[in-house]
Amino acid sequence: MEALETYRRLFDNYREVLRLNAAPQMDACRDEAAARWLQAGFPSTRSEAYRHFDLQEALSIDYGMNLYRLGVPAHPGDVFRCDVPSLSTQLFFIVNDLYYPSKRPVQLPEGVLCGSLSAVLREHADLLQPYYHQLCRQDGDAMAAMNTAFVQDGFVLYVPAHVAIDKPIQLIQMFQGEIDIMATRRLLVILDEGASASLIVCDHAITLSRYFSNQVAEIFVGKDASLSYYEMEMTHDKTCRVANTYIRQEEGSRFLTQMSGLENGITRNNITLTFAGRHASASLSGLTLLSRSQQTDNHVLVDHAVPDCQSDQLYKYVLDDESRAVFGGRVLVRPDAQHTEARQSSASLCSTERVRMWSQPQLEIYADDVKCGHGSATGQIDENALFYMRQRGLSEEEARMFLKFAFASQVVDRIELGPLQDRMRMLVGKRFRGELAKCIDCKICP
């Protein structure tokens, strides 16, 4: 309650500052969202959804918030280069929650809008107004409502009908600063009918202060459109990340998402995907590598609201030391959603007796002509497999590392961008060897 009162006073005292620094469309939703957030209060372990994920300690820290939109001394492109071999991307940056345009020439097809959410909303209000806050407002998550109350800017990608973006868009989100910082991050992605694109979102932390990221992403995949959406988190033990991602798919659309957690403190990912048109398909996967006292909680809801759609989920965890993880997966098949095909799987590899893993797969089916299945497995490294590899001359440490890598490969294989898949294999291998996941030519990692 003390943290809630602190942020309530902050909102009341700086309400006019928030209005001045954001587009009118963003400000129009602010008071209603603040009322919902304050009424609900911060999530606690008393609620079923957050029973194994305690935010109270992270929220008790006195974070700074960049409400006056003060910039950093150097452009992030000068100190950070995320160059994946053979993968040419168009780079954009967010430092804390302040947007920075790319310093490289950006070549996008005619009609594509990409950049500052606040600026694009001001310039193209009629085009984007039907999308902003439309998915988020339907959810009761208090952190998502708090995001809407405090957000001032973010990142937007709009792809018009039948336009394909050949080069992947890459958004680098960085924490930087010597004080503890809370960042309110917002993403809006819209693909019109028949459009296609790939978006890579990478989270990094430059300095070792305590950071809190409260993120909301709203993603609209239009009729017959195709979107690949990748998220990679490589921060440190002092970070807390709460991300609410909402996806709406129209008829014949295709959506792929892959979330990779290589280094983090405590992370909560809430994903809500709704099929709004027939013959749409979605592939959702995640790979989480945890050690020390790190924690990740993935909650996924796939809502089959219409017939003839397909969804496939695969989430894997590798836990070391005293780490903790949660998978909460729910597939909802509504009464009219006949001919639904839905698969859900989670698997966890526990390397010590001190780790904790909670898995709760759920199928909620109200239609009778469907193909649905789910599975969950939690265990340790197979001793017979370990013995077999030791017999081939490997040390126990090397054998364990290779078995972990083989376990993780099924998720990495789902990455459709070949160079990114190769890069991820290398980073996963480095993580299992205890090395910092460092990007090529990155000037900020030791």
C-alpha cells in the first residue's frame, strides 16, 4: 500500500507534465487507466495469477522516473552496435523510456510508419487512433493500467496493406543511469491486410543500477498478414521487467513470437492472443535460462474466439542454483470455435535440488469438434545420457552443458531468421559456459 500511495501522489503531482509530453490520444486514456490501476492496486501473491511472483520488494525501491524527458549525453548508436552476422536490420533505440531515432539511413517502403509513438500519433491521428489502447483497456492487469497512466512515448510500427518489409526492424531498449530508474515502455505494431514484417526487440542494461521496466505491447495482425516478433532479454540481476503483450489476429493471418531470456533479474511476461478471424495461425515459444536467484514467470492466454484456427505453444526452462520459474498457459476454445487445433507444451530442466518450478497448463474447451492437447514435464538431466557422454571422453561439466544445449535447441530451431537463429545458438552456448552474452562489437559489455 505504501508503494501504491507513493506512485499515486507522483501521478497527481505531475499530471500536467504527463499531458504536455505526450500525444493527445495518449493523454485521453490516462485518467481512466489511472483509476483502474489505483482501484486494483499492485498485484500481490494473494491473487492466483501472481501467486508465485512477488513484486512487492521490487516496487518498494525509490525509482526515479524521467517525466521531463531528459536525454542522455551520447546517442545510443554511438556506444551500442548490435550487429548479428549476415542479418541486416534497421535499428531504433529506446534509452530507459526515451525514444532515439537511428543514426543510420533508414530505408522503408512507402507508407510505412516507424518511430516515436507520440510523434506518429500526433501526425497520423486518424490512422492510429482506432488501435492505441484498444487491446490493453480490455485487460484487468494493474501494471498495464499503470503503464497507460504514466506513458509519454514509445515505439510504433505501421505497415500498410500488401507491403512487405524485407529487412527486419530491430528495437534496442537500454537501461542507462547511475540512479535507480523505472521506465514506462509502450509498443504499438499494426500490419494491415496482406502486409508482412519481422520485429526484434532486445532489452539490455548498460549500468548496474536497479531498474524496473513496465512494458505494454499492442499488436494487430490484419487479414492475411504475417508478423514475426522476437524478444531477447540480456540485462542483469538487479532488473525487474513486467511486460504485457496483446495480440489480435484477423482472418488468414500468421503470427510467430519467440521470447528468449538469457540474463535477467525477475521477469513477468503476460501474453494474451485473440483469434478474431478464421483460418489464422499462431506459434508461441520461449526459452528461459536462469541461475543464481533469478526468476521468470510466463503467463500465456490463447483465446480461440472463432473457428478454424491453429495455435502451438512451446516453452522451455533451464534452472540452475536457486532460481525460480513459472509457466501458466491457458487455451480457451469458445463455443463457436469449431475445428480448432491447439497444442501446448512446457518442459523444465532442473539442475539442482534448490530450484523451484511451477507449471500450470490449462485447456478450457466449450466446442466439441476440436483437436487440442497439452503437456508439461519437469525433471533433471538423464543420468544414463550423462553416463553415455562421459564414456565418449567428455568431462561431466561438458556433458551437462551439451545436454542442456540439446534441450534448448528445440525452441531455438523455431527462429525463422537464419542469422538470428545462429546467433542465438552461440549466445545460449556462452550462457551455459557461464560467460556473459555479449553481442559482436558491443562497446558496453566487459
